[in-house]
Amino acid sequence: MKDSSKKWLAAAGIIIVLLSIGLVVTYMYLRQAQMSEKQAWNTNSQKEAELNTLYKKMDSLEQELQKRVDEVASLGGDISSLKNVIAQIRKEKTELKQQSEVQYQRYKNLEVKTSGYEELIQLKDAQIQELKLQNIALASENSNLKQNKDSLSQKIDNLESNNSRLNKKLKSAAVLKAQSLEFFSIADGGKERTGEEFKAKHLDMLRITVVLAENTAIDPGNQTIAYRLVSPEGATLTNAGGGSLNVAGKQISYTDIKDVLYANKSLSVSFVFKDDIFMSKKGIYKVIVFNEQGDLIQKTFLVK
């Protein structure tokens, strides 16, 4: 039993020794290979070639990263870290140009960094895709918001247009109107005759009666009513109270005028014209009743 244990221990020792020798040999081989590679790199021709190759690779990486900067900026992303990386690459490219000062270990470090730059480009490509998706979603949301805004604007425009039409209707509805105009001849004895044809001998006085129409859209209050009696020759005849009234910015002559209290109900307003002109000037006379907004009604009568 003891012999077997001794044999096993001996075998184990031999294995350990062999493994140790193998490790030492491998280490020495690798170290020798690295030293050979370093010595070979230190020759001017190989060093120049490898530095040029690395420079071109870093130059290409800089251009690719610049493309990512432009694209990320166009999508509204943060480009500060990318710009810092590009600045570092430019600094390292400047270092590579000074070939005589670049040591082998520094060259190997820069070579490793290129792999990191390549991974950064892949990472930014993924981020760019995410930004594009976000922009598409935002564009869709903005489109919906614009449609809602346009719809609201259209509703507001329609409402304003409706209000404008309503205001016009209200303004039109609030205009005083006359529903009838009648003439009465008054003789010396006081007898009245109504109609649209009168004999001159019966026209010692003329009474003009206009009936204002009922209108609840008008604010109750005083209303100025005037009339103009026009002779067959076209002249405006006046009583002692004749004058002119401002109608829509123009001064219009009147024969007589009065203020009446209008309470939205039908109202009869009368004027009396006394003059002997009818005896000397026979023919067709015109009566125009108006206020500050314009003509209310007009009508003619014949004197024969």
C-alpha cells in the first residue's frame, strides 16, 4: 500500500515538473516572438508602413464619426461626446505623423483604440436608428396636433363667420322701417280728404302720416324722423323749420323734422305742411321720409 502511494506521488511530481517546464518554454517563446516582432517593427521600412496604415484607418474612422455627428445633429441628438472623440482622434493622427517619436508600445495602444472607435460607431448607428424612430413618432404626433389645431382654427373661423353674419342680421334687423305712408288734404273748413290725387282748391294744408313698423330688435328710445317734400320741378320745399340732416355722412335737406319716442311698437307720426304753392304749381309731388340711416319710405301724389 505504501509502495503504491510512493509511486503516485512520484508520478505527480514528474507531471508538475513537466508542466512547469512547458510553461517556461511557452513564456520564453512568446517573449522571444514579441521581441522579434518589436525588433522587426523598429526597422524604418516596417515602422513607416504600419504607422501609415494605422493613420489611414484612424482618418477613415474620423470621417465615419463625423458622418454620425452630422446625422445625430440633424435628428436633434446630443453630439458633444462624439465631438470630443473626433478631437482625440485628430490629436492621435497628429502624433502618428511624427513617426520617429512613436514607440512600439504606443503604436500597439493606438491600434487597440481603433477597435474601440469601431465599436463606438456601431453604438451610434443603433442610437441613430432610435432617434429616427423617435422623430417619426414626434412627426406623427405633431401632424395630429397640427390637424387638431387646423380643425380648431377652422371652427373658430366658422364661428367668427357665423357671428359676423349674425351681427349683420342683427344690425339689419335693428333698422327702423316704415310700413305705410298716407296723404291727407285739409281744406279751409277743416274737411280732410285722403288719397293720392287732390284738387288744388282742397289743399290749404297737407298732412303727411307715416306709420313706423314694430321692431323688437331696436333699442327703445328717441328716433329722429324727417321728411322731404319735392316739387314737380325737383326742388325741396320747406316750412319755417327746414334744414338738413346728416345721413350716412351726407347732409340731406328736409322739409320738416321731429323726434319721437319709439317703444318697439307700431307708431304713427304726422307732419303738416301749409303753403299756397299747390295753387300755383300743379303736378306730381314726391314725399321721402328718412332718418340718420337712410330713406324709410317714399311716395308721390298728384295735385290738379
